[in-house]
Amino acid sequence: MTATVKVQRKGQITIPIRLRVQVGLGDGDFVEARAERGKIVLTPKPLVNRAGGEYTPAQRRALDARLAESLEQARKGETCGPFETHQELTDFLHRQVRETRSKKSKSVKAHAR
């Protein structure tokens, strides 16, 4: 599909929604712009994960869902803190790890019997 778009002040253009949907562009996504034989070519640039690979659309949806869940928990007040110092935060996290490990070891012992 092709579309004719108008170049606005400061060089801005609007990519029609049908084109954005076709290539999977969403709000806030990045595109690479390059000149190629007298044309401007825009190429979607997906997010890059820490392992160096690119997120698939399914992975991005999963991340969006987890973010929405976290925001909902925060809205409900299901949060930890605030912490006055980094040491308070560190101590809290260490306690959480100890509690999690003790729960796991108790369930493993109960299961072994």
C-alpha cells in the first residue's frame, strides 16, 4: 500500500493508520529514516531487549500486560515502601528472599514425606 502525505512545518509527516497497522507501528515506536536513491525510506525499529535480540509483537503485548498489571497494583495501593534509605530497601529485599526460601524449603520437606 502507498499513501501520499503532506510535509508539515519542521518536516513533520503523519503516517496513515492503515500503513502503521500494516507494519506494526504503535504510539512511541521508533523508525529509522534514510535516503535511498532520491527517496526517503522509513523502517520500523523494534525495541531491543537486554540479550541483544528484538522483542516480537507477542512479547511486547506481554510486557504491556505486565506493566498494566503493575500499574493496577500500584493504583490499589499494593506496594512496598516508601523507604527512607537505600539500606532500608536492601534489608527489605533480603527479608523477602529469606521468607521465600524458607517457604520453598518447608514445602519441599512436606512433599518429601
